[in-house]
Amino acid sequence: MPEQPEVVEKVLNVPCPSCGGRFVYSAEKLRIHCEYCGYGEDIDECNDKVEEAALQKAIEEAEKIVPEHEGQKVMDCQNCGAKFMVGTTDVKADCAFCGSKNINLEAFEHNFIQPVGIVPFRIPQEDGQLLFEKWIKKGWFHPNKLKRLAKMEALHGIYLPFWTYDAQTESNWTGEAGHTTYTNQRAMVNGRWQTQRVPQIRWTRRSGHLSHFFDDILVVGSQHVQQQLMERIFPFKLDDVVNYDPRYMLGWEAEVYDLNVKQGYERANVIMDSKLRALCAAELGGDQQRFLAIQSQKFDQTFKHIMLPIWLCSYQYQNKIYQFAINGQTGRVNGKKPLSYIKIGFLIFLFVALLALLFFLKTQGYLEFETRVRFG
């Protein structure tokens, strides 16, 4: 498909009404402004359009959604398959998800549920870079080469697609709660009678009913970042979600979701079931439990599609991809680093050498001499 520079320019760049320069959204100033003349505009922070939608209806109508036909462009990574929109004409040459430089522009021709809300960036690039540098340098057991990444332009400010799900649940549960008591019993141990505390468990069968409402279960709509990684930088202050306005993404990247609303709910369902099991277990009580069985029904399920701000760094080390993330609203950080087996091996060597030295001193009588001198 031939490139259309004039369309790319139209979609990715909003001119300043004062000087014709480029508008970007500033996480520091919390408004859009011109990088050249400094002219700025506030964005209406209303949230009256951030509404829940019926989940089942959306699933049924998902195939009927008409693809975008406005010539929009997305970045297409040929290495990991990620597809993400960019907010400026200064397209970065590396993928935010795998670090690859093998990316192309392609037409945006996907069935796409539009976001209803967005949480704007609150952590500016300078703060994000400082948090990244502090994190990448932590830990003695990691390769020294990682510290060089702090000097690289590897950190991407990107809006990731998220689904939020609500559901009312009704659960019936049964199980047995164990209460442990201890009795003193005398027993022969090594030829001597000793008193021992022996545990005894009294099992009680119980049942009950649990009503619980799940509000805004968050599921990342990208298959290129791990849900677990995202959960470690939760929570987001979802009360700050405002009406979706693409101007918040000027100067930033934004991924197009590739986990659809139905697939997202399947993941949310697993999260809800795990939470329900924990809640029913708490109702069952006891210091031990067995045979816990739960029958749950979920209804009145609703969802929202929102965009959340993430500072993301993906880097390769010895052919493995590691990801680091910063909550772009709160600054909470988490990520994975490779281990240096040379450093770990060196520490194990020192530990073994210390044990060998202690054994040698003991066999030579030095430790016994020390004991006689100190204790007589």
C-alpha cells in the first residue's frame, strides 16, 4: 500500500493556531502547548461520557463494527507484531514492547471499539527517566551492562488500552473448616520419656451465600505486555478518568488493542473467580480448610474501554526480552532484570570457601582451643 504523507501529517500532528508549530500534551503543565511559541490550551476534563456499556451486547456487535477509513496510520513491529499509534511525526525507530528497530507504517484497518475515557499522563519524561535510572542501577546480582541502558533512549511514554469490567455475583459455597487444638502426650524419644504437644483437628462442615459486586476489574488490552506486570504498578486512580480526547495523546504513543472485549472478559473472569474463592474461604474460616466448593453466577456485566498512561521500557539481554513499567499517573514502578550468574557463582564460591575454612580450623583444633580459652 503506498504511503500517504499528507494523511500521516494530518493524523499525527495538530498545528498551533498561533504560529503553526506543533502541539503536544505536557504531563508537567497538564495541558496541550506549542513547542515553539509556548501557546497553550486547556482540555475540558469532563467525564460525562465515561459510561459503562452492556458487555453481551458489545460482544454480539463486535463483528459489526465498521473499520476506520480515515487513512490513520499505526506502527507495525515486524519482530513482535505490536501495533501502536504515535502522537507526533517524530516516530521513534524502536518498538516500545520488544526494543526492535524493525518497524513499518501500515494502514489502520481494524475493527476498533473507540475508548470512552483516558487518564492523562502525570509523570513527565524527566521524572520517568530518573525513576528508570534509579531502578536499572539497583541490585548487585544483575549484570553491570544494564546500567548502560539508563543512558539510552529506551523509555517510551505510551497509552495502553485497558478494559474495565463490572459484574454482580452470587455464590453458594460449602466446605469444611478445621480448628486445631493441642494436647500434651508422653512419648518415648531416644530412650527417654518426654511430653509432646500433639495437634488435633476438629472439622466442621459449613455452607453459606456470598453476594459481591466487582467494580472496574482492569485487564490490559495488549498481548505484548504481561497482565502481571501491569498489576504490579496498580492501582490507577480511576476517579480521574476523563472523556477520551485524542489531544491527550499528542506527543505520545498509543497502542491499538489486540485483545478484544470478549477475550478481555475471559481474563477478568479468572481474576473474579480467584477473588471469589478467597472471599468464600474467608467466610468458611478455620485455621485449615478442605473440600471448599463454590458455585457462582455473574450477571449485569458491563465494560469500558479506556486508555491508561504507562512509561514502558523493553530491552533484550542474551536473546531474552525484559520489560520495565512506570505508572504514568502515580509513578509506581516494577519490572524484571536478568541475573548475573557470574556474580551469583562468585558469592556461592565465597560461601563454600568460608565453610571449608571453618571445617579446616575445626579439624586442626583451632576452634576447640578458642572454646577452651574463652569458656575454660
